[in-house]
Amino acid sequence: MVSQVEGSALWEIIALTIRVTGTALAASAVLGIPTGAFLAFTRFPGRRLLVALVYTGMGLPPVVVGLVVYLLLSRSGPLGELGWLFTPTAMTLAQTIIALPLVIGLTMTSLEAVDPQLRLQLRSMGADRRQEVTALLSEARAGVVAAVVAGFGGIISEVGAAMLVGGNIAGRTRVLSTAIVLETRMGEFQFALVLGALLLSLAFLVNILLLRLQHRIPYWPGR
Amino acid sequence: MEKRWIPVLAIPGFLVALLAACQPAEPSVLRLATTTSTADSGLLDAILPAFEEGYNAEVDVVAVGTGQAIEIGQNGDADVILVHARSREDAFVADGYGLARHDVMYNDFILVGPPDDPAGIGATGSAADALAAIAQAQASFASRGDDSGTHTKELSIWQAAGIEPDPEQAWYLSLGQGMGETLQFASESGAYTLADRGTYLSQRDNLPGLAILFGGDSIAENPDRALYNPYGVIPVNPDLHDGIQSELAQQFVEWLTSLETQEAIGEYGVDRFGQPLFYPDSEPYHQAHP
């Protein structure tokens, strides 16, 4: 059996993996960090319920997310006119939904773990709300980066949703994780392992970058 | 800044990110929902470039089980389907989801299992008798169990044998997996299974624990007509959903059943396996080769 993944196709797969997961991660960070901060610093009726829902969302089975996104985007579903099913956009959407609760939940807990004395000090020094939140995010940056790392881990290797809403179309929606499933299905275990090693290397590189970020963020931004 | 606005401001950022992930819509993309057997065997990779060139189109192949491919067609998420489960194809057309079914090609199913054949199915005269022998011996049988065309065929043979296999019985293993995984499972665990000859041949080198025990070494030697495995192509009814590439789907059907494509199908795999993986079966082909 000739492998379905060769040469230039492999680079396309790696590029698409980076694009889809990178976009989903950026979207979930942009949405999730502020939401996590909001949940950490605000008290309102129903907050505990919301927090419980976020924690539950951290365990969402990707294939269930995939199924819901699939039914939404299907031509016989409510968003069918967008024509997003079996495109990288659909995969990005599904992966964003998978990563979002992880980013929100871990951002929230890391901010809540910041010494409450610091908030009092900041206020007594005359910091306004924005300065206060920025300073607290900076204080908790290790936890916030960990939240993004967890979100990344949840989606880079995810296969259930990517397969379902992407369709594993060669040259269009095939990413490393779905290619591994394809090669395994065809009995090409060795090549599947090579792809798995590539996926791990990619994850390793991204985590190195994120960890550098953890140390690079200046301690008191804007000062 | 009021803190509650932070999530609200994040939404435009999210939308921009989502748009960035959008691919520019390309003209004339045909979406084909088909079975793993046509895609994993390499057949589509071999013949589709001719269509893509000739019609300035791109074919997106979504390779899933026959059940899922039909579901995708019913939801209007593909323009054309190429599957192998005759009764369900006819129902797909009769229910108005598809325009018309056209014969494309056929191959056959075989029963594979441990080379020492503990249930003695090699001596039986029909597929139904072979399955009955497996049930009699309570030898392990791995079923696809995934609503695929092969699974549909397997169930019809059990029915012909007058046996209702029950996953509660220890010997009947319903895996819910694809053909490749099921063959690997059977090879590793010494179980029998029903496979399409094409997938088995293309993976034979990775399956040391299996041999063909019923169905012969080629389709000509297959003693049971019930194991015949025809593939049909059906354009999806464009009246049900917006956006279906009806014209291109029709052109695809004409191209797939044309004499030239049919001959390419009949030649595929001969150099590697000594026999074709699929045999041409379209009307134009039979007219040219009466």
C-alpha cells in the first residue's frame, strides 16, 4: 500500500495543522483570558453556576463538540448557508470551542490564587480598574500561560472533531492528527508513528515558545 | 475601562481570527462523499486528476463509511455520493435525496481468517454456510459493526444463514471500526471477518494472521454470487438544499461512467496485485463490451 501522505503533501498538512490550531488557540486566548479575568474578579448571581459550567466544559468530549458543530454547519442545519462544513474554518471553530473552557477555567483559578493583599495594595496606591486587572494578570502570568498551554494540548492532537467537521480531505482539511488515523486505518503503522513524532515535535516547539513567553512578559507592564 | 466590556471587545477579535482562517471560496469544487474502500485503495487518487483537469474542477473526497456517506448526502453536505449498499442506495433515490443511481464498478467480498481455519469454512459451498460453520464452531468473528456497506452485506449473509448474531455471545465481536482496523484486529486475535477483496489485497502484507478462506484467489474463483459488491454513484437532489453543485455532479457521473474512465478503473491495481481491485460495470462500458 502506498501511503496517502507524501512529500509536499506532508508540508501542507503541517502548515494546516499550525494554521487551524494556531487560529483556534489565538481565538480562545483572546476570548478566554478576559472572560476568565471577569469571572475571577466579579461577583454576580449565577456566577457559581457559570463556573461549574466552565469546569464541566473542560471535560467536553471533542467528538461531541464536533457533532454539534457538524449539525450547526450542515446544509440542513441553522448555519448551513455559510458553507463552512468540511473547511478549515469549521475545524477552527470546533477547536476554539474545545479550548475555550480550558483557557477560561485555568485563567480564572490562577487569578484567584493571587495574594488578595496585592489587590488592596494596588487600590491603596490609587490604581484604577484597568491598571489593577493588568497588574494582577501579570502577577498570575505563569498560570495564564499554563491556561493557554492546556488549551493548546487539548486541540493540537484532537482527532474526533477534526475528522467529523473537516472530513480529512486531502490537501484541504487533512491535519496531522487525522492523517495519523488514516495511516493507521490503512495499516501503515510505521508512517503513522513518524507522523505522531512530527506532531509531538510540533507540540514541543510550541510549548518551548509559550514557556519563553512566560518569562518574557515584563513584570509590571506599562510602568 | 469597565471590566465587563473586556469580553465584549474580544468578540470582534475572535471574528477577525475566524475570517483569517477562511479559505477564499474557489469556483467549481465538487464534494464527493464516498467509502473508505474507494479512497484507501488509492483508486480515486489514480483516476480523479483526469476529471479535475478535464472539467477545471477540484474534487473534495470525504471518505467515511457508507452509512455516514449516505447521511452526508441526505443533509445536502455533498454533491454526489459513491457507495456500496444497493438496497440503501435505492432507498436514497426513492426517498428523493438522490436523482438517480448509476452502476459504476464492482468487486467482491471474501471471508478471511486464521490460516488453519478452525471452523472449516474452506470446505463449505456458500457464504451463508461458511458463516453458519463459524457460528457452529463458536469461532471468533470480527464484525465491522459500523453501519458500513460491508457491515450491511455481513448482516444480509447472516440473515441468509438464518442466524441472528448477538454481540452478547463471546465469539461475535462487533468492533464499530473501519475495514483496515477490523482486518488488523482479526489478524492479531485470530478471528474471521468479512472483507472487500480490494482492501484485503492492499493490506495483505501487514496481515500475517489472515488468509483467504472463502471466495477464492480472484473474483472469477468466487463461488458465491451473494458476495458480489457493486458500487453506485448518485448525484444529490439539488432541490433539497441550496448550494449543491448539481451541474458538476452530473458531469462527474457522466465522466465516471464513461468508457475511458471505466477502462482506467479496470486497469488500476493490476500492476501491483496481479488483478484489478475494481471491475468496470457502467452502461457505456457494457455497451462497448457486450
